[in-house]
Amino acid sequence: MTAQPPITQDLLTLPRKVEEGAKRNLVGLTRDQMRDALIAMGTPEKQAKMRVGQVWAWIYQRGVRDFADMTNLSKAYRALLDEHFTIAVPEVVRREVSTDGTRKYLLRIAGGHEVEAVYIPEESRGTLCISSQVGCTLTCSFCHTGTQRLVRNLTPGEIVGQVMVVRDDLGEWPEPGRNPHDETRLLSNIVLMGMGEPLYNFDNVRDAMKIVMDGEGISLSRRRITLSTSGVVPEIARCAEEIGCLMAVSFHATTDAVRDRLVPINKRWNIATLLDALRDYPRLSNSERITFEYVMLKDVNDSDEDARRLVKLIEGIPAKINLIPFNPWPGAPYDRSSNNRIRAFADIVYKAGYASPIRTPRGEDIMAACGQLKSETQRERKTKRQIEDEIRP
């Protein structure tokens, strides 16, 4: 490892006392933010870039949570880091494992709020579905999460922390002495398809995904990250330019009348407006195609006419259509389309030249399937300042 320059006398003579509870969490800080934080602590500016690289690698390559284990830093510097900072991730309140191997995590974050994340193991990959908000504002009528009012946005640290917690559970951090890039990737893909609308928390999602994509940390390719939106049109181009990940769209209907009911954001940005915004996404983000998510609801959106209308609407957009059998939840107002109806719909889409995989429901026995996530956190009457104080490090 790179030799460490001696700590300067100025650093050792800085005020050492930090107020109880005032430690700042390093998880979720961008490299620039971490650099500023280390300088404010007393790290000489000439050393700051190197120190960020060292601390960053320990947190995101090795999964280290204790500064004492950062052995390429001097004991004095480690002690100073420990006085000023913490390395904190969400607390696992409950972990459930489905009969198909899917794992659902109930995670507690600052303020005592809770969110859910789901890990789905497959033969050639492992996909983690993460949340971006506590609750949701969109009230999509087929989605259980939509019945929970928005409480607040997640911070970058709370978003990245979901990835770190699941890597903990999978035992995926490299053993001491092993190259971090040699490990088997049990968690190989991330989908922002959990609780919340990611594009309504754009800045925090962007910063979190840049940390996840950083080559000296967790190091997941942008092509292994998919952001799912219900159609927040003004942020779609920003997502292409500032994140560059794959894009999935909760589409679910082929007429504005039906989509207004299923996905109420359609009343603000209708199908034509949404499709116009999506046509440029593959070019802007250098992505191969858009994924259109389409939940199959009996006698609502599953007719042959809907299938033919769907392929006509997306004509000219590089795309695949994910057909999702509806996952029921208590009090749901819809029924799942029959297997025969779903296959007939898929056949029309496929013959039109689009991939049309039918998603196999996973984790239904633990309410971990698509559209089933919800926590018990309820929105309290809080001012904007109170919410900011709750998440401020």
C-alpha cells in the first residue's frame, strides 16, 4: 500500500473535542464532500485527495465500519477520524427469506422511519431492489406502496446503505488480503424499483448511484443499474446526462383514460409527452433500450387490442416490454390476468419485434414481489426544518 506521510503538528494540535452526537456519517458523501469534511477536520489540503482515496476504499471496497481497522492510516489519524465521523448504515429490523430464496429486509433509518429492500438471487446474477423514499406521492392504484403517504426522501447515505447492508448479509465483502475485484458478485445488479419515485429525489439518487458506480468502491457498471420511473418527464433527460443508467418506465396502459386511473401522474404528463421524452434517452445515456414495465390486470389493460396499441405507441423506440403478473396485496382492487391471457398478449408483442419476457413473481409468500412493498411508517405533522434536522449529520 502507498506509504503514508507523517501527520503534521498542525493536525495533532487541532481542537480534539467533538460534541456528543455530532459525528458526521461518511456514508453517502461524494468524494468532494468527503474531501471537504476531512480538511475541515484538520487534514492538510495536500494530503486530502490521498486520504479520501484511502478511506473511500476501506468503506466501499472492504466494507469496513471501524476506523481502527483502516490499517494503512496511522493510529493517531484513525483516532481523529473516529472522534469526528461515523460509518453508519440502516439497521436491519427484520429479514425474511422466501421459499424461492428471495430476501426482504425491513430497514430502520434516521428518525425511526422504515423502508424495505429486496434481494432476488438468480442463476447468473443477483438483483437488489432498493427504495428511494419513505412512502410515495404517486398513489398508483395497483401498487401497495402507493397506499403509504410520502414521509420523506432518503439521503444518499440511506440509499447506498441499503446496498452495503445486503452485501453484509451476503458475506460479499472481500476477505482481508484478497483483491476486492476478485470476489464473486452475488449482488451484481441494482434496480431502483422499491418504495418511492426515484426522480422525485433526483439529487440524492444521483449522488448515491455515483458512489455505487465508483471504480474504487462498490464498482457496479451503470449498465447494471436500472432506474424505474412512473414518468417524471422533466427529470428524464437529467437522468441520462447525470447518471447514465438504464431506464425503466412504469407504463401499464395504452390509453390516457386507463393510465390516468392506474398511474395518476399521467394526468400531468400524458402518454404522448412521456414517449417524446423517452425517445432520446438511449442516445443521451448511451443505453441500448428502454424497458417498459407493464403489469397485467384482468379486464383492465390485458386485451389483444391493448397489445397491438402498445407496440404502435412505442414504435421507433429501442425497447423491451416486461410483462408483470399482478402481485396481489390486502385490499387490492384488481385481479391478475390469467396465464393464457398474458401469453397471448406477450405473443402479439413478440411478433411485433419486441422482447416480451413474462416476469416470474418472486417472494410473494413474504410480500416481496413487485408492487407489494410497504412499511408501517406514517407521515407525522412535521415542518420542513424538522425533517431536515432529522437527517442532518
